[in-house]
Amino acid sequence: MTALPNSVDHPTRQLRGVGGWLAFFCVSLTIFAPITQLRLAWIPLKSLLSPGLLAQATLFRLIVMFVIYSGLALFSAVCGIRLWSENPRGPTVTKAYLVISPVLVIAFYCIVSMIGIHVDLYQVILGRLGPAVCWYAYLSTSERVRQTYEPFEPPSPVASPAFPEVASPSG
């Protein structure tokens, strides 16, 4: 009778490469998030391009909203591409995105709310922090992420009786 393979039988199982949840996250960062961000950037741009006159405060708010969401769309795509290409700095850059994105959006909507425009801040905060915290935790704890992006370190040289100078780089 043959035993079924499991992780106990194969402790050296490698989880290298973009696959599983990491692949899903890459697709989300490269395609879905930029489309969503650009759709949100289009709303103020459409208003800015309309022929009507806008108050100075409204004009400023629309420009800031357009810049934030356009920038986040670009930043998200860059993060996704870095992760797809297995760039060793990919997780670090993506973690920065996962911190910057909710901070920018939440700060923007808090300011908008303070000037008197109704915004459902709880929805904004939960909608931004929830996924960011989950994906940040994934990037920080995933074995696949660690094995895929950790820098390759060649084994350190061991002193050999035939070549003692290899182990000690003096002189």
C-alpha cells in the first residue's frame, strides 16, 4: 500500500515563484486596482473638463482627487509588475503602497468631511484599511513570498586545509 504524499513526508517542498494567492494579488495590483483607481480619477476629471464654472475650493478638491487616484493607479501597477517579475524589492515597494494608499485616501476624505461635504468615513476607512492590512500581513508572513523574493546568498566559504586564505580575507 502506498502512502499519500503530504508536507510531513516532503519537508523541503519549495514554494518559489508567483503562484497561488501571490498570483491573485499580482493580478489585482496590476489590473483590477489600477482600473478601479482610474475610474475614480475619471470622476473629478470629467467635472474639471465640463464647461461650467467651479468654485476655487471645488476646483482644488477635484484636482487633488484626480492626482491621488491617478498616482495610486500608477503605483499599484508598478507594484504588481515588480511582484510579477520577482524583483527582490517587490514586497518592500508593495508594502509601502499598502501603507501610503489608505493613508492618502483616508486623509483626503477626512479633510473633505471637515470642510462640510458628507462622506461615509467608516466605509472609507474600513474599505481601505481592511484589504491593506490583510495583504500587508500576507506579504510579511507568507512562506511563498519569503522564498520567492529573499535574496540569494551563496554558501559562505569554509576554511580548507588546502586553501586557508579563502576563509580569511586578510591582506
